[in-house]
Amino acid sequence: MIFAVGSVLLVILGGAFVFIYESQERQFEALYRAQALVAHDFTDMVAKTVSKYGGVWVEEKDRVGVNQYLAKIPGLNVEIEGKDGKKYFRMNGFTFIQEMTAVQNSLDGSELSVGFTHRAPTDKALNPLNKPTPEEQRHLDKMRAENLNEYSVFSTDKNGAPVYVHNKANRITQGSCIEPCHPNYKIGAIEAMKTVALPVGRAQAMKEESLKKIIYIFMSALLVVSAVLFLIARHITAPINELMVATDRFSKGERDVKIDIKRNDEIGELAAAFNRMISEVNHSQEELRRLYLDIVKAFVRTIEAKDPYTRGHSENVARYAMLLGEVLGLSAEQMKQLECAALLHDIGKIGIREEVLNKQTSLTDEEYEHVKAHPDISAQIVGNIPDLAPIAYVIKHHHERCDGKGYTAGLTGEQIPLLSRILAIADTFDAMTSDRPYRCGCNKETAFAELRKGAGTQFDAGLVEPFIRAIGDIEIVRTAYEPIAIQL
């Protein structure tokens, strides 16, 4: 009987270890893939925008000159002389992306940098720089052989640092680029791939440290199990049943599981070890959540490089929204979603023209309609990431009004998600109290008065006063408009 009970315990603990280990592996790989998809979406969006307007003209630099491959296109002007007497060259979407990623990587030199490398290798390249490496050729061959749209592996960069490589198939869908640049391309075939390589050294180190802690806890638990085997069956049956139930609950996703057994024997030690294991696992998951939020904030800094007003705005909105969420008694999951939604609510400004974002006078009707598209763009970006998909709907509707005069869907009252209504108030409050190119921010009292004036029309009347109480006497951090100069 004792041997049977011990065997059951070993199986349960071993199964729990395997479950936790595999779950952690899946979480990390999902995080890497999510980062890669955001990088792909970002580069695709910028490249398509550049291509839509026929490229960009850049001043002659050490790395910039006549693109001999664009020069082969009949009737396409690739070199001009400006009024200042300087030479300017046409840069296509792909080359522009290479420069953009280089600039983005230089913006943040911290450990949390989400800098990535971007390539478009093909074994039919006209440009030698696009010729695939032996490893890239193997990836391209595999995607062709198995007709894969995406393929990812863990590898190392030229310095030996670990990277996550995500490849997306580049299928030729139209013939406009076939002649004269790519006459050997076949429409519908996988002729090239887009590759993003993300540095994962810090995350890998955290995962290894977390695994060591889990192994230590499990080894301690196994020692306790060995002691439990010497107990009489009638003293261990009930506690073991409780442990089995708790393990089953934990394996099904419950994270607040705790065994309440207060005994000064081996059973009590086993329960304490199990509770310590749960605490360590939850702590590791919290570390992963913080890392995930740091990555989200790093992507927000990418937006800040394009829109100076956004610098600090998203974090301010998150701060105010979380204060209101605490007053309202939101659940831990709702608070997590609210924080992520606040940090990413303006990520869609990546798709807004820079001259519109930085305009220091009133917008035209056409420009205003263009800006109004950013909630939809934000929702589309985060909706492609599994861990962020639940907040896409929140972000999409953060500019709705309770009277139905908002955008993007003209929702009214409680048709608008609660978290969207919270974001609307926090977003407006930070906008009113922050400096803009054409006006100075107002004080808290003036902003509170405006919120009360809009209660029931622009804002949820039931949230305005709780928000004012939540803000209280805290110090307001003003978002300052500081233009950023990025030279290619």
C-alpha cells in the first residue's frame, strides 16, 4: 500500500514537472513568434507604404548611391539633383526597411532592446547581398518541399549569440515586378522568403534559471516523498488525495492552488514543498509577464520614434487607467489586459503619415479621417498575436463615445467594452494635461471639469467621478512634444 501510494506521488510530481516544463517552452516560443510577427507586420507595413509612393528620395551618403537594379526599370528615374546642389537617390521599400531596422536597433541599447535583423534571401537574387546563406538555403528548400508559409528555428548569429529565426514565404502573386527585374521568377511559387532574426539570449537565460528553480523544488519534493513512504497508509491517504486534487487543478490552469495541511511530519513537509513549488512557478510566470510587458514597452518606443507626442503618453495612460481599475475592483486578468491595451492603444500610428502626426496646426478633414484609422490599425496588429488577441477589441473601440458620436463603429453606452471606456477617460485626461505643439497642457482641476462636462455624452457617467477620486493628489506627468530627427 505504501509503495503504491509512493508510486502515485512520483507519477504525479513527474507529470506536473513535465507539464510545467512543456508549458514554459510553449510560452517562450509563442512569445518569440509573437515578436517576429509584429516585426514582420511592421516591416511589411513600412515597405508597402514606401512602395505605394514609388520609394523615398535620400541624400547621397556612404551607404547610399544609385540602385543599379532599380536603374534597369525603363522610365524610372533613380537619381536627381536637388535645389541645394546635392545628389539624391531613390530608395525602394526593401532598402528603406534595412535602414529603418538599423535606426530602430540604435534607438535602444539596453538589455531589453527588441532590435531585430531583417532579410529577404532568394537563390535567384540579382543583388549578391540577397543571396541566401547555406542555412537560409536549407530553410528555403524545406519551405518549398513542404509548401510551408512560415518556418522557424533557433540558431546563432555571426557572433555566436542565440537568435530565433522566423521565415515567411514570399510567394509571387503578380507579374508587375517580373520584367525586367526578375525574369526568372515564377508567379505563384515560393521564390524568396522574408527572414526576421530576434536576439533571445536574455530570455533564454531567464528560462534556464527558472528551470533550475523548478528542478530544485521537485528534487526537494522527491526527498519528502521518500520520507512519506515510511508512514502508515491510514496517515497518508487523505492528504495524498488532497495533493492529487490540487495537482489536477494546477494542471488545468488554476494558479492560486494551495494545500492547507498543518502537520509536523513528512506529510506536512510535502504539502509545504508543494506550496513552495506553486509559489516559485507563479513567481517565474510573473517574471515572464514583466519581461513580456518590457517587450511591449520597447515596441511602444518604436512608435515614439515616429510620433514625438506619443513619448510617455502610452505609459501615462496605462498609469491612470490602472488607478481607475483598482478603484473599480477589476480582476487580476482584467488589470493585465487593461495595462497592455493602454500601452499599445496607439501602436497603429505606425500606419499614419508622419507629416500628419507631427503637424503643428489644425488637421484638414482628410487628415483627421486618416488619423481616425489608427484604432483599427492597432487592433489588426495586436489581433495577429495570440497573447494579445483578447485586447484587440478593447483597443479598437477606445475612441468611442457614449452618445454614439465616436469612432470606429459608433457604439453607444454599454455596447462599448468597459476597458475601452476606461481607456477613453485616461487617454483624454493625459491629452488635456500634456503640452502639444499648439497649446500648453491644463491643470488637473480644469481637466476634471472637462471630464465632468462630458459625462454621459463623451464618457461613461459612472466612471468619471471614480476616476477623479483615483487620481486624487497624485503628481501629473506631462507628456512633452519633442521632435526626433532620424537621418538615413
